[in-house]
Amino acid sequence: MMMPVPLLRLRRYAARNGCCHIARNRIPADEDLHIHRHDFPELFWVEHGGGRHRIGGCDHPLSAGDLWFIRPEDEHGLAGGAGGLTIVNLAVAPPVAGELARRYPGDGDLWTGGPAGRRRRLDPAALRRLGAAVEPLARAWGGPRERLALDRLMLELLDVLAAPAAAMPGPEWLRRAIATVAADPRLTAAGAPALRALAGRSREHLARSVRAHLGVTVRDLLRDLRLEQAARALRLGDGGIAGIALDAGFANLSGFYRRFRARFGCTPLAYRRRHAEPLRAPATPAG
């Protein structure tokens, strides 16, 4: 006789009157997948290790970077591989998921569609971002700021999952690698080696793809990303211009000035002064 699938209820895991539960779980190698369902939507992502996920009666391999959205009606379970599996698991109250979908139509309804459509891949930079966003929610759990911390995490998640450089042509691996480099100043400064490592392609393959889809060389692409990074630093900080240029990956200061003027139509100092001016209406001429 088939045993009924256990139903997990959010009230067992959430804090009193809370709207979520978050935990980091270590799942050992186990032939028993512990199939269950719940009265709440949840998501999990794999931080380390590997294993398998059974959902909809099918097994799916798991590795670091896999992210899954699980609906309340889904019957699923996880098992670790030989070395075990470490996941971050987030359960949310159904109204929270519904509100997210209403606020961000097209982006916030993360629990729709079949199982394949609710599986995503996170690159290492995205894993680091979500890992950092977990800690504020863990600290706020059960307190008056729990919902605020949950909203922050969910918005971070939406941003991570946004199609990288959606208007950019080319294959997904190229768009994702470029978006990851552009989002991390350290990677932007590291240049072509970082871009190749994220793309997972040879130097020649990467160069051909960038030229074919973007119409520029890898050198030109990285130069533009570095100029954008320098411009952001000038708008948002007060560091020295030479230091900003070096942090962005420009070893030659005169070359940086020349390229910056060609891109933005003014010197870095003029650019900073323009954006440092307070936003205000023009003065009314004296009558």
C-alpha cells in the first residue's frame, strides 16, 4: 500500500507570525529522497556538492549553482551525492509570492510553468551575491524587520535572474559572461582572462564570438566596460582620478584621459563636477 506523501506546513518552520523560513542545509548521500509536498512555495539553490532532485516523478542531477522554484503542489525530494550536498532553502508565505508577481509582472512570478522552466543556473558571482543577501534575513528572522529583509533578498534574486544584457545579441554564455564581468569591478580590471574563464571558451572562440555578435574586439569590449566602471566611480565617489583609472584596469593615465574624453565628451574631472552639481531648478531671474 502506497504511503501518503507528507505535507509540510509553514507554521511549523516560520517564526511566530512570520512570513518565511530560511536555512542552510547539509544533505548527505541518501537513497531515500524523502518525497514531500507543502502548503507554501519554496526555492533552494545548491552552494556546494552534488546530488539529485526528484520532482514530477523525474530525477534531475544537482550541482553548485542549480536553483529551483518549488510550488506548493509539487511532490519532490532531494538526495546528496557521494560527497553530500549543501543548499540554501527559502520557504515563503503564499501571499508574499503573489505580491512579488503583482509588483513585477513578467519577472516576479517565479513559480509558474513546468519543472524545467523553474530551474535556473547561477554563476559564481550570482552565488556570492545571494549568499551575502541571506545573512541579513537570517539575522532579521522572527523580528520586526523580517519582511523588509525578505523583500531585500527577493529583489536581489530578481536582479540576479534578470536576463543579462537582454538587448545584447549573442549566445547566452557570452551575454552572461559579459554581464558578470561588468557587474564586478575586480573582474573588469582583470580583463580578458576573467572573461575567458567565465565564458568557458578558448581565446580564439571568444574573440570570434565577440566580433561576430558585437562587432568589436575583446580589447574594445573590455575598454568600454572599464570606462563605464570609471564613470560610475566618478559619479558616486570622491577617490582620486588616478586611483579610479588604476582600479578600472587602466595602467596608462594619459591613455585613460584620452579614451574617457572620446567616450564621454569631457575630461574625468569635468564629468565628476557635472554630476556633483545638486539637482535644482534654474534660479528665477530677479524682477
